[in-house]
Amino acid sequence: MQLHGIQCPAKLSNATALLSTGEGLGSVPKRVDPEERRQAIAEAVYQVIGERGWDAVTLRDVASTAGISMGQVQHYFTTKTDMLMFALSHMRDRVLARLERRLAGLPRPLSQRDQVRAAISVMLPLDEPGRQEAAVNIAFFSAATATPGYAHLLRDGYARQVASATAQFTAAAAEGRLNEGVDPGHEAAALYYLIQGLIGPVLIGQLSPDQALDLLDHQLGRIFRS
Amino acid sequence: MQLHGIQCPAKLSNATALLSTGEGLGSVPKRVDPEERRQAIAEAVYQVIGERGWDAVTLRDVASTAGISMGQVQHYFTTKTDMLMFALSHMRDRVLARLERRLAGLPRPLSQRDQVRAAISVMLPLDEPGRQEAAVNIAFFSAATATPGYAHLLRDGYARQVASATAQFTAAAAEGRLNEGVDPGHEAAALYYLIQGLIGPVLIGQLSPDQALDLLDHQLGRIFRS
């Protein structure tokens, strides 16, 4: 079974592949969406890093966590680095999806301050998915000091997020929603990097989630008029 | 030669040990201060992490970088984790020593703002020693998600540093050196964690050292009256 995935022709890797559901030899083969399967493998990577750290990430452990064979993992990702690069790039989609669910759950009308607070605080390890993402983020940062490919992806993610925060602050300033004398560009970047600096301390229990949110809310109260 | 250190009696590990200078068989044995030797091993750990990342840290690589035998490393540290724990705890002394040299080089009189700026910015990867310390710090954070001992040491370091920043801000407030309405406790913590959040982005080239210092100076200008 484990060899099956390895022997899969490479041309299947970008198309819908037929894989056994694993329910026994007599089961009907199930059509698997390769993108869904890759995302499931990325989720297994997050779980392994979140529970046992970066050092524990092996193709074998990820396969076992995802409940598939090593061969199947190797069918989608040629190397461990390929797998990790995909996991890192998929992280952004996962965080954005979580932010959308969070925004949808907030009472209307949503003020710009509420929106900024949600977009910024979604990066903090306030719940289990957030803790897993924070652990993964820190692990990739550590790896990025020695692996330029990770650094490139991280820089790209940071640049987009700071640009998005700056656009929100600039729009709020134009609408007169920021306090007098507040520089939207400097404050958007400072708030973004403040949150980045709170991730690690919350993750290791130096700060409670409430203490981190209190620091965030103090800054929002200083920056926003309403 | 490599076995020599392994066979050293353990009772020597807390006393001054006689070790060869490595200058040849005919050289005079040199008295080695065990604390200095441990610090030299910690420096080799920083160098390996800074250049090749956490994954590259092995007793063998650290020994080779320190220019000593694996046996000598094992004489001072029973396990790799012992060695890394010592390296992490020694980091604080190294940063403080660098801060003292930096403060000594600044023109007098030193304002409280100058002192805060020096104490805060010494944590940023602005030069090669700072880059090495930042890489080591991030690596330990990543490891701390799976190793409670590292998390304990990191929490201890953070608590001391935030307490020190808060004391500086409170003293400055009492002397009327902070702008009106500035909450010293909240702002000391926020500035400290902002710097923590800038370390990674400067390290991976997302922000230049000057951009990071500009964000820091904008906040200092907002907080300090002079």
C-alpha cells in the first residue's frame, strides 16, 4: 500500500486522482480533489508542529497524522521542503477564512475599529487554531534564517498584511475616525508589529490572552476616536 | 584526543580544569576557567544557529566551531539540551554587556529617552552580533513550543525586561518627562513587545534596520516629552 502512491504516474499530480478511501479492498474508490488533499497534508503539518515542534516534522509523521500513507504524501510533495513551503503558503488562506468567520459573528454595525481589532487579533494565539498557527509561524521564522525560500514567502505575507493595515488606517483617517495627530502609516505598522511581538509571549505563557488584548485595546483607544 | 574529554572525571566540571591549549604535544598545559569555556561553547552555539539554523546544532558542529573536541563539549554539558539551556541563559549576559558598551559610547549627558532607546534597540538585529542573537532568540522560541524548559527561561527573561522597561517609564513619568496622558505601564510594555515584533521582520529582510528604528523613534517621540 505504501508503495502505491510512489508508483503513481506524476501526470496525475495536477489532476483529480483516484485513491482508495482506505475502507478495505472492497470499497468503492473515492474521487479525491488534489488541492483538498494537499490542504489536508498542510493541516497535518500544522498539527505536528503545534504539538511536537518543528523537529518532529517528518514525511512519516505527517502521513500518519493525516491518516494517509507516506507514498500518498510523496505523491503530492516531492520533498519535505516542498511540503513545508505549501503549508506556509496555505496558512494565509486559513487565517483569512478564520477572520471571515470571526467578522461574520460580530454584531452589526461594524465600526472600523472593530474591523481593525478583528483583523489584528486573529493573529494572536487566543484559541487552539490560533495557537497552532502561531507555533507554525514562529517555526517558519526560525527556519527562514537558514532557508531563503521560507524568508521570501514570509516577507511576501508581511508586506501584504502591513499594506492592508495601512490602507484601513488611512481610510479611517480620511473619515475623521482617528485621534488628532495620529500618523496612520506609522501607527498601522507599529500596531501590526506589536501584535507580531505578542504572539511568542502569549504562546509560551508569558502573557495571558487577556493581557495581550488589553495592550492591543489600549493602543486602539489611543489611535481611534470611535 | 576526542575520547579524552569523555573520560574526564565529572568532579572536574565545576572546578578549574587543566586542558591542552591544542598548540601541539610539547605545549605547556593552560589553566582554563570552566565558566569561560562554557561561554565559548555558548558562543559557538550562537554562531551555528546564526549561520545554519537550529537544525544544524549538533555537539559535533558546536565542538568544531568552538575549536575543541566533542569530548570537551561533553565534559561541560551532559546533553545537547543542557548545552542549549546554558546558551540561552548566557544570552542575557551577552546582550547586557553589549548594551553597556553601547551606553558608554553615547554622548553625555544621557537623557532618559536616550537610555530607553539604547536598551530597547539593542534587541534589534542592527549589526552582526544583534543578528546572531535575534536568530538564536527566534530558534529558542520555536523550540519552546515543544520544550517547557526553554519556555521557562524565556518567560523569566521577558518578565525581567518588561519590568525594567516599566520602571524606566514610571521614573520618567514621575519626573515629568512623558507627554500628557501617556500611561507608563501600558506604553513600556507595548514598546517592548513592538521591538520583539520587529526582530523577525528585520532578520528576514522585510524591514531594513532604518525602517525599524524609524518606527521605534516615532513611538518614542509620541511618548517622551524630551
